[in-house]
Amino acid sequence: MSTQVLLADDDVELSAMLKEYLEREGFAVTAVHDGEAAARLAPGGAYQIVVLDVMMPKLDGVEALRRIRQASRVPVIMLTARGDDVDRIVGLELGADDYVPKPCTPRELVARLRAILRRLQPQPDGGPLSVSGLVMWPEKRRVEWLGRSLELTGTEFNVLEVLMRNAGRVVSKKELSEQALGRPMARFDRSVDVHLSSVRQKLGRGSALIHTVRGIGYHLAKG
């Protein structure tokens, strides 16, 4: 069965090209051209992943993402203007799983879609991971801190899983990008930092477990 993709971009010509390419690659694509439609359709459970342009009429992509995240953890890739770090960081802070700078090639978008979807697949049951009050069930995509369930996006979950599997040692940002985001880290890329910041906020007092090692990466303390 084809993966259902919701593609939201007000550039009708670009949307048609991306839709055609994605469908040739085996995806089923619904294209909409404004943020209101994206915010209305995305949380309904019909789509496995959403591609959301930042600049759209009626509702911009950032506000559409905010509304989607109030109701759903469906994976979201943002399409951002190349070099526009503000929209990119705001999108990640609001729970986007990744971004692709425009203009992008259809091949690049497909690679990002597949990377995110691959990392959301249930893993063989090897039992829970347990570190310093954190308990994670990777096959169920579930995590608790001192018995309290944490509502993480798919990418936030992946980042925390990498840290938990490597608890007690420093994990470089390069490793986190490759293992959690499924792509090499680009120059000046702050995606890992923003995802880790969101995880820390959701952990509350537990955020003290995650240490920043300046210029290198992150370290999850074993306690």
C-alpha cells in the first residue's frame, strides 16, 4: 500500500511536478495550495507524512504547523527559502521533523521522506531501554520519564533514542544527524540543537540529564 503524502505548496506548477515525481516513486500524493487546507487535513490520520511550504496564503506554513501539532504528531517536512534560518528554526521548534531548502530537487525531497519514514518503522522488540529514570520502548515508539509519558515528535524520539543507546559517552552532532535525522549534517545546520532543546523542555527537571559538550555534541548522563 502506498504511503499517503499531503503536499501543501501554493506554487501550483511546482506542486504538480513534485506530485508526479513522488507518485512515480510509489507515494500517493494529495496536493493543496494553502495553509488552512493543510492544517485541516493533516491531523485527520489519512496521511503518513506532510510536506509543508512556509510561504502560503490564508495561513502560512508556520501557523499551519502550529495548528497541526496541537492535534497530531504526524511527521512534517518544511519547505523553506534557502538561507532563511528564522523560519527553519521556528519550524523545528514547533515540532517539524526536518526541512528542505527551496529550490529543492524532487530526488532530495524523496530522500528526506524515506529517511523519516524509515526511522518511524517499529523496530524488533529487544526490550525497553532504561537510563536514569528514562524508559523507552523503541518498537512501540513510547518513552516515559519517571513514569510520565513524553509526547515527542518522531525526530525528537529518534534523537533521544540515539542518546539513550549511547548513554555515558559523548555523541557528536554529526552522529546524531546521521542516525536520528537520516542525513549528513550540513554546514551551520542547527537542526540537532533545536530538536534537543525541545526534548529538554519536555523533560522538565530531567533536562539536567542531557549535557552539552561545546563544539562536539551531547552526552546523556547515566545515573
